[in-house]
Amino acid sequence: MAFLATLMESHVRFKAVDLPAADEFTLHILAAVAQKEATAISTRTRDALAAKKARGFQLGTPANLTQVSRDKALDSLQRNAQQSLANRQAAQLAGLLRANGMSLRAIAARLNESGYRTRRGKTFHPMGVQRLLPEAGRAFF
């Protein structure tokens, strides 16, 4: 809807190939109806999945995730975390705190209190701290 409105406001002349006789009014109405239906589909899907989950069904197929793919995903997460400058600085502090016996939860709290954020600007959680630490640092949590 927003794209179509922007295009129309730019005074670019165009024709809808699948509806060449449509004027701006018709296109606005059709775009609004399409947007409303997309929102309704999303809501119905979300509600249906929540209802299925409430009935005890497991969503997704965990069997599709082999140990190799899980390891690959973990390696990717760790590599991304370690390549971020802010995370490298946070990792140094986390390593020192871990060496002094602090738990992952306590380290996450300290990093957050000190203003550190993940590479996506989020607060640290114990799992994020675990990903920052080298392999040896994760052996005792």
C-alpha cells in the first residue's frame, strides 16, 4: 500500500498490466484490500499455530536439525559475535570475569550494566556471554 501511494505521489505515470483500465482510485482500493487480507492471513496463521501448540502438537521438525547443522549454526553465531568490535571488547571483560569465577548470568548482568550491547544492539543474556567466551571458558558453567 505504501509503495503504491508513494509511486502515485511521485506523479510517475504507470499502468497495472493485469488491470490496464484501473484508475488511481481503483488501485488504492485494491491495494488496501490486499493489505487487509495479508494482515488477516498473518493473524489467522499465528492463531492457528498457537491453537495447535496449545493442543500439544510440536511445531517444526527437530529431527531435520542434525548435529552437524547445529554445530555449524553455533560456529556461525560464535564467529559473528567474535568479529564485532564491541563484542570483542565485551569478550575480554567476560573472559576476565569468568576467570574470577563469575557465572554467565552475573557476567551478562555486568556487561549490560556497563553499557555493552550485542552486535545487534540487544542486551546480553547468559547464552550470548557463552558464545563470546573461548571454548575453554565455556567448560564450567
